[in-house]
Amino acid sequence: MPGGVTEKRHRLLLTTDAVGGAWTWALDLAAAAIARGFRVRLLVLGPPPSPDRRRQAAAVAGLELVETGLPLEWTAATPEEVIEASQQLASQVERQGPDLAHLSNPALAAAGPWPVPLVATLHSCVGTWWAAMHPGRAMPDDLRWRQALVGRGLANADIVTVPTLGFAQAASELYPDIVFEVVQNGRRADGEAPMGRPRARVLAAGRLWDEAKNMATLDAAAARLAVPVEAAGPVVGPNGARIELPHLRLLGELGAGAMRQKLARTAIFVSPARFEPFGLGVLEAAQGGAALLLSDIAVHRELWDGAAQFFEAEDAVSLAGAIAALMDDPARVERLAAAALSRAQAFGVDRMAAGMIALYERLLRHPLALSGAA
């Protein structure tokens, strides 16, 4: 970028976790930042990455991966654990001296002002999750303190981003003093989707244990179907959550290559989510050439309206009927798949990276003005 700040080889410290979509988001963003001249150190919080995910990180040329062992706010047992982790992380940043830090876990900035300019991305949080899953009900204390720490971390950031407008609106209700900037997620497509190939599978994927993913409704729908419904992902979460899905064909956690192969043979990708800030799994399915059958929630409509078929999230009977009808209508499946693939082109990693790096450069040029320290 001639004349841009990245000619100075600025050092970016980026955090992620290895539990969900934040991992692939971080790797794609790190690779794009490195290609634009940044030196990137990626710090992993929470449970360590699997061998497959370590291989994915090793494939990003120039990336330095550091496993911190520090807890996430939603897996920590007490607020003191999160505050201590925040202090440790800030101390590491001060010692390492990056030019810029980007947290994908904003609660890790809760302990106080940061020693370097700070971007925070709110991918999700327990507060927005609870509001979507239990509307009108008081949040339990065990989640309330976690939400409070997220809010403190967001307040200590110079710039806060979210992946969709719908999620920005949900987050603004809980954190009204925070200005959210929307930078839509992106994903690097792995080759050209094999359109026109016969496909016979129905697939769902993600954190199956998370009740927001609503796999219980898909399981109930599968019980009414002759066609098998497959589901990839863990049924036990790092926070101890667990789900039984007796009517789904469980595949376990699939590596990136195995998931690509599975999508290449998938006719219909189903997301019955009741709450979804973005949905990288849906995007990957669209890039893989699958037709999308999605719950009718705000974020799904925001991203995929006109390129997917929708159903009521809690209606297992309707979902079963929609799957059966689509499996009997391969021409419609192909039309939906083509529409989803076309829409997916709007969510490429280059667009996401350009949006983020524009914010990095703005912050690097004007760090004092943005942090309020001027």
C-alpha cells in the first residue's frame, strides 16, 4: 500500500479463541493483515486449539501463534479470574510493545486502560445471548457479572466492531454508551463450488451443545423424516453444557478439509438458530454450493434474504416439511444453491479485511484523539 501506514510494518496483536467461528475469522484476518504489511501475533485464549486448528494456523505464512491458557469470560468461574487474565494480558502487551491490539474477547480489557491503541470486536456475548434466548426474564447473577465485564472491556476500547447491523442493535440495548461499527465477517472460499453435482445430504454444523443453535428443533424434525440429517460439531461445550440429539446422525468435530468434502456432497444446509450474530457456518455452506434453509431471525434475513428459504425457528413440523419438499425438488435446491453462492461473494475475506484495516490505520494515525487521551 504505497504511502500507507502499513509500509512501517506495524505490529498487530490479535486475540481469538479456538472454540467457534472466531478462530477462522482470526486466521483469515491475520493472513490478510500480513499480506498488507502487518506483523501479526495471534494470542489464543480459552481451551487450546485442536491439532487440525494448529495446522491451519501453521499454514498462515508469517503468523506467530501463542497459546496463553488465559480463560474466556464465559468459561471462567469467577469475575476475579477474568480481571486477573485481563491484567496479565495487558502486562504481556506492554512488554511486547505492539503498535496496536485487537481483542476478539472484549472482557479481557476489563481491568483498565490499555497501554496501546485497542480495537475490540464483539462476536457475541452472554448478555445478548440471554436476551434472545430468554426474553423478558431476569438474567441470573452468574451471567450478569460476565456481561458487566464485557461492558467494561468495550468501554476501554478505542474502536468497537460487530459483524452485522442486527447484532449491533441487540448489543446497543445492553451497552447503550458504546458506538458500534459494523464490519461484516468474511470467509476465504476454498476453490470453486462444484455446482450441478448430485447432492443428497442434509447437514447442520456448529456448536451443537449451544441452545442458541436450536439443534433440539432440528432433532425433532429429523424424527419425522425418511432422509437422514447429519450434524457436525461438538455436543459437549467447554462450559459443561451438553445436549442429546438421538435423531441426528452425529459426525463429531470435522477438520477443515473434511468439512469442505462434506459440504461438496450436501444438498441442504440447515441453520435452526434462535440467536446468531453472523453465522460463519452458513457462509461456508453457501460458498460450498449448498442450498440454505434458515430460521427466520433478523440476522439471517439481513444477510441472506432472497438467497435462502426460511422457516419459523421453533416449528419442527414446518422444518421437517420444508426439508422433505426440498429433497423432492432438486431444481429448487439448485436455484437456492446458486443464489446463496452468488450472495456469498459479497462476504469475501478481502472486504472484511479492508474494513478492519481501514480502522487500524485510522487508529494508528490518531491514537490520542480516539482514546480520549488528547
